[in-house]
Amino acid sequence: MSGKNPMIFASDCEGPISKNDNAFELAEHFISDGGSFFTLISKYDDVLADVIEKPGYKPGDTLKLILPFLKAYGATDEGIREYCLKNILLVPGADDTLRFVKEAMPSYIISTSYEQYLSSLCDLIGFPYENVYCTRLNLNKYEVSEEEINQIKVFKEEITAMPMIEISPDATSVDNFSSRDQKTVKRLDEIFWREIPEMKSGRMLEAVNPIGGYEKANALKDIVSKLNCRLDNVMYVGDSITDVSPYQLVRESGGLTVSFNGNGYAVREAEVAVISGNTIPVTILADCFNRFGKHHTIKLVEEWSRSALENYCANAELRRQIFELYPENLPQVEVIKDSNRERLVKESSAFRKTVRGEAIGKLG
């Protein structure tokens, strides 16, 4: 890991490493009808981040929007950590991948998830927590009155009764939405940007800064600055809307961007799509990138096959592992082009749901 301008591995957590959507699961665990509540708020997040492009709002800020509700329904820092410790679900091979990359090159996890989840995951797999960027959360410091708790619960009931927002792929403003969905977005705007900010609970929306969108890109800039390195030496792995900004930063800087079972947001921004039930292809790409650079790695992906692995993967043990795991058909690994992008969006999105479940798989 020493030497000038080392190659760097950086990955989102949920999706490429774990099957969880921790915020969804926490909402479902602590909040009455929390799964339906979170799904609507997540869709609202997509509206704010991708359609409206609300100033100061970034993908993943869902994690601050739900905090007054978690608090009202009795969540504490200790309760969140206890839940996380018991419910981490790793993608098959993820612990081996992280063990391999951290020995081979400077490696980081950049996650929108709360610190209680990331610290629990690091404890489980032995990854250095000091190499993690995530959302800091001290829920216990906020005092909320019984009156506010009751009002937050009224908001929750109102939100869960709302119809699911439908976003057309070509929507550029809320004006493109149905009148029903325009009404829903308008009411959510009132709740989150006028009514809750006037309450003491509103301090949570101001103080907590989820590490999503441009904050993930800032994390990458911080990493290369600390290592006195360049962004073209970065391989970034992601899977969702919160990874769009780091994808754009790394891709435009000449680094390598990989979607692992990504949704449409990820596949439309990354250069390589991996569709796999095991992370072994990511390990192989990381090894190749670390040894030989981006061009060599792209050649491997372009020719992805057993013979290509023999030619381009210098690590005999990794070749043995993937051939043993997949004796017949290798996992799907493709360079994303204009000609195959929409096909890969469909195939990756569909496979994502088989790995992470229907409810989590369809989240932005």
C-alpha cells in the first residue's frame, strides 16, 4: 500500500457490500407502518434530488427526513446500534473482497448510512472504521416534547395514507406529474420544509448531514488529498442515485466506475456493469486495476470470458475461485455503451431485486 500515487478502491456499502437498506429497515422496525412510510419518502427524495434539483438537497437526504419520526417512535442511538448488529446481511463474497482489497491497496467505504450501521459492519468484517465516510448521528441529544411526538405521529399517518408518487423518466419538473402527485409533493414540501422546521424536531433536519451525492464526491476528494494521489487512480463501486456524483467525478477524472447490481441511476452513470450474486468479479476488477490500470481492466471486461480471465487476470487464485464458483456461466460483466445501456438498466434492476428483495431493490 506504499508508494507514490497508489491505486485506490472505494465503494458504497449497501448494495456492493451488504444487502441491507439500513434506513428502510430501521424505519420498518421502529415506526408503525414504517416500510410504506419510508418508501414514499424515498420516492420524494428522488423527486427533490433528480427532478426538482432542490438547492442544498442531495440524494440520500432521506436519512435526515426520517429522523424526527424515528425519534418520535422511540429510537435511540443504542437501539439503532443494537438492531444493526443483529441484522447485517452481507452480499456473498463481500467480506473476502474487502479483505483482499484492503491488503492490496488503500481501500475505503463511502456510505450514506448512519455511523451505527457502519461501525457494526466494520466490527463484523474487520474493516478499519477510520477508512469509512458515513452519516454521523447522535439522536440521543435531541429532546422532543410529548406534544411534538404526537404531532410527528399525525404527520406519519398522513404520509402513509398518501398515494405512491410516480416519476416519469422524462420528467423535468413537478408540472410533468399527475395532479394527484403534484398535490402529494406540495403537501410533503409543507411538512418537511415549513412545519417540521418550526418545531424543535426541525433541528435534526438542520444538523444531520447525510453522506450522499456531492458529499460522496467530497469524500473522494478528501481521500486523494490525504494520500497525495490523483482521482484517475480511483476505482469506485456503487449502485444507486447517491453514487451519481462520485461516478461523475471519477469518470470525468479518468478513474474507473463500476455499477454492482445497480439501479437505473447507477447504470446510466457507470462505465462497467457487474450483475452478480457474488462480489468475486469486483475483486478481480480491483486486482486488475491495481496491477495494470484502467485500460487493461476495460480490455478484460470487453472480452469477459474464461479465456479473457486467463489472459488478463494475473491472479491465479482469483481465477480458481471464480471458475469454482461459476463452473458453467460466468457472472454478467459488461462495458456500458449507448447501445446496451437501457438493456443493462433493465437486467441489472431486475437482478438487484432478486439479491436485495423487492422492497429494497426498487428504492432509488
